[in-house]
Amino acid sequence: MSLPLADASRAIDPSLDLAKEITRLKKERNAIILAHYYQEGEIQDLADFLGDSLALAQAAKKADADVICFAGVHFMAETAKILNPKRTVVVPDMRAGCSLADGCPADKFAAWRAMHPDAVSITYINCSAEVKALSDIICTSSNAEKIVASIPADKTILFAPDKNLGRYLEKKTGRKMVHWQGSCIVHETFSERKLIALTIRHPEAEVIAHPECEEPLLRHAHFIGSTTALLNYAISSPKREFIVATEAGILHQMQKKAPDKVFIPAPPEANCACNDCPYMKMNTLEKLYLSLRDLTPALEMPTELLERARLPIDRMLALS
């Protein structure tokens, strides 16, 4: 667990230029910053590598730095540590979790697997290291179709923990699967009713959506894809206006890459900022600076868990 910023030992001089200090510390520590597209824009702008879960896993494997500072959520930092067991992996805020990972505890996942002893377990990367270690192969939204296609047709597929991504894959591939009943608190919050109203107000806009969204929302999408796929589509499309149904952090990069286009976040059902991931937004510039300055909180995992969890990740990377 990260220490609170009020702790005197972690005090920050308010006169510091944090961006400049973070750049200095990266050189001093031989560190790199990996950041997810759902981070705040100021963190994205300081990242050495910015990406979605697949791209960040690939970048982590190729890393040659002594220190990896992972600005994302806990399971992503775990993946970086699994792929780089000898390196120091620090996390700005160790409490930054994931509703999908939290909703799939390892003991219950193991019991579920035991009910289907001959099945192949494809597990979405949004899960804990313990669940990865119990899985046959990991996938991300970028490579899930390819992973599903790699499984022999006579094998039953168990898909966890995201039921919405699983159902989308069934529709895309025609392959029936047994689903763990989990979902993302951000992607399930979008309102179909408000989305329809938004499309009426913006008739020229294309709706683009992440496959973690619920089926009623996906029915309105002109394009469905991973976070990176959504970004690339928005940049390359001749359309000038987009309604974006995924975590709102991606709009920072969309606007940077295509400044002449208009990007509108899909609205949640409630009158709140529920399309912001509360876990992703726990990381701040101050916490990023402290993690590089003090090299804490550092992620530590048992060697045996690191080794078991790496096998299904390596299988995924070999197919990606």
C-alpha cells in the first residue's frame, strides 16, 4: 500500500517543477515510465511508452531500464514485473486496482476451472497474477480474436473475467464459450438512452466503442475495437466527429493526434464522471514523482508465482 502524501518523509517542495524533476529522476535512476491511455494527460505526456494493455505488456518485455515506473493499475504493473522479475517495478499508487480483477478472486476462479477440467481457459489480462497463474493463455482486447481462433474447435473455452468482451467475441468468432460473470465499472456505466440523444444532437458523428461495453451500447457503434484500435481509427477515418465509448482518458491522445477533429465522451447513466476510471485516476503527477524519487511503492511477488504467471503471458505474446 502506498504511503499517504501527508507523510512528512514524502513531503514535496511546492516550488518544484514536477515534470522537470521526473525527467531528471528518469535519467538518474535509468528508469522508464510506462503509462496507459486512461491516465491523466499530464502523465501521458511524460511517458516513455504509452499504450493499451497489449502494447504495454510488449513494451515491458523489451524494457532495458533498471527501473520501470508503471502508471496504470495494479494488474498491469504485475504483468511488467512478471516479464521483468529482476528489475524494480514501482507504482505511483498501489491501491489503483481494477473492478474486473477484484471481481475474479483466485480461489473462486480455481473452483470454476475445476468444474470444467477439460476446457481451455482464456483469461483477459485484466486479472490478478494469481488468476493468470491458473490460466492457460492470456488475451487482451487487441488480440482476443486471434487467441480464440488458436484454440482447437473440439475444446471448450472458459473466458474470464469480462462477460461483455466474451459475448462480443462469441458474436465475432461464432465460437461458444463459458463466461465468468464479471464486468468493468466504467464500460458498463454508459447510457444507451443518453447515447441515442447524443447521436441525434450530433448526426454526423460516428460512435466508436470498446468491446467491454454492454451489448445494447455496442449495437450503436460504427466501429468496435481495443483502446489502440479506437485511437488509430479516429485518426485515420475521414469523419470529423466521434462519440467515444471508452474511458475518457483516451480523448487526450485523440485530440493530440487529430487536433482538427471533435471527440465527445459517451455519457454515463448517472450525472457523474463515471466514464473516468477511479482507479486509473488515483495516479497523480505528485505520486509519480515520489515513486521515482523514493523507489517505492515497489512491487514484489513470490518467484514461484512469477514463473507460473509468466507461462500464459508468454503464450499470448507468441501469438501477438
